[in-house]
Amino acid sequence: MTDHILYATDKNYCELCAVSLYSLLSRLNGEVVIHIIESSLEERKDDLQRIADEFNCKIDFIPIEDISRRLVEADIPPYRGGYSPYARFFISDYVDEGRVLYLDCDTIIRGDVSSLLHYDLKGNPLGAVVDQSTSLVNVLIGHTKEDKYFNSGILLFDAGKCRESNAPEKFLNAVKTIDLSNTFLGADQEIMNVAYYNEITPLPVSANMMFTCRFFKPAHIYSVSSKKASSYYTSDEFTAANNNPLIIHFAGGAPYQPWREEGVYYMDEDADEWFALCEKLYPDGKYDLNKLRAIQRESSKRRRFFNTAGKFPGLYCFLKGRYRNLKLLPKRLRARKN
């Protein structure tokens, strides 16, 4: 049975997608078909096609217009100006069977994902890594504080199960139950947690290593999320994942992304690998990598952050958690009123 990899991108994120794709294929031991849901890629398709050709891999481009049409017909408004965030949940319209691993473009793959592609989903149509968000996000979608809440940046689909359960229709129905103006961590992520409630199998945390997991000790992560280890991952699981991360996910906005001048909060070894891959693929690309390296290595903001967080992690996590809770307060009040 064929395994599949899925991305969604446009010409503005093509470089990011290319870096992720190259890091994936250069470490993959096995055959996969690459699917890219694309919006206005135009001649930039060639960048991605060359990478696939280098590794003798088939690549299938899926126009976003096919999916957008269904969303428009269902009277679902675009999110942040487009429909790309929803596109991944329609993959069963294009893949009949096998496993499909969806990857956000802001990732680098540090190991062979073959074993992840065959991870036991325990009969569920979807696998994802539990997100380290505060438990109060659950209130917004009608779940209890201790319910698992999953990150949508890396997803493992069982295409056959998704087709059997008519996953696209399930997703469309869930969209209609959520006030998209009231989302906090991203409409697609919150809708996914509603649509697939109790149908998502937790993946190993190494499959979606975001900054919090890379930098902070488990006890500090628990304090920010306000969840027990039983609703998240154990200390041993965090330690093992940090020693051998599979997928690095530069999620959380500009401060966590090395390709931005504002990017200061990340692990050096992760950023160094991203820089090296980008330089290999785009030596004359749109990113001034030498300038980015200089800014981020010499950033006083960066030094202050790591010094403070390293010396007083409990205080940092306490303040960060309370700040996020305050940001959520208006939305929590609206959710309770409704």
C-alpha cells in the first residue's frame, strides 16, 4: 500500500516548503507520493518538482480552487484571506487508501518518517501530537479542561478511514458549529478538534517538536498548559523526544522562525539546519541568510530572553501562562454567554 506526504503552499511559502520537502526526502528510507495543494504557485512549481526528481519521487499538484469551490458552496468564509488552512482535511477526495502524513511548511524533518507513517492509529482516522496550549482553550470549543487538545501542524491520516467516514463532510459540519471570529489558536486547529473529537490518536511528541517542548523542562510545560501529565506527555517522553527529535516545527509566529528578522526564540541547532538547507536550495534566494544569522546571534533581546527564562523558568512560565489566559478572557466570556 502506497504512503503519501501532503503539503499546502503558495508562492509566498515555496522556499519554506522546499526546505521541508528536501529535509524529508533526504532522510526517507522508502517510497512515497508527494501531494501539494497549491495556490498560485505558477513557475515556482519547478522548485518543488526538481527536488522530487532528485529523489525519484512522484509529485502531484492539487489546485486549491477545487477545494475552495466546495467551501464557498457550503457558505464557509475564508480564514485569513484564503482557504488553504482547511485544505488538508479534503485529502481523502484525492487519496483512496494508505497513510497520508501532512506537514506544515514551517518544518524541518530530522529523521526517517517511515515508522511514523505506519504508527498504530488504533482504528482512528487521524493522528496528531497533543498541543501544549493552556487548557482554557478547551473551553472555547466546548470540551473539558482535561480533554486532549491536538496541534494541526503535523497530521497522520488513514485515507481509507477518512473516506469511509466522509471526513470532508464531517469537517464542513464542524465548521458551521464554530464562531470563526472567536478562535484563538487558529480556526483549522479548533475545527479539527471538534470534528474529530475522540477520534484522534496521540502521536509521539517527537513528531511535532515546537519551541516549548525543545527549551523548557516538562514541569514548566505542565505549569503553562495547566494540564496533568496524563493529558499530555510524560517527562521521559519529553526527554527522549529532545534527544532524538523527528520533526521540528517552527510554530508560534515570527519570534520562533529563523527566516524572520524578529526570529529570536528558537534552538540554535534547529535554526542552523534550516539555514544550511535553505542556503543549499536557494543560494541567491529571497532570504539574506548572513544578515539573519548576524541579527539573531547578536540579538540583545534573544540573550535577555534566554538568560531570564533559563534562570527563572518558573516565573517565566507563570507569567506566560497568565498572559495567555488574560488574552483568552474575552473569548471565554463570549463562549460562556453563548
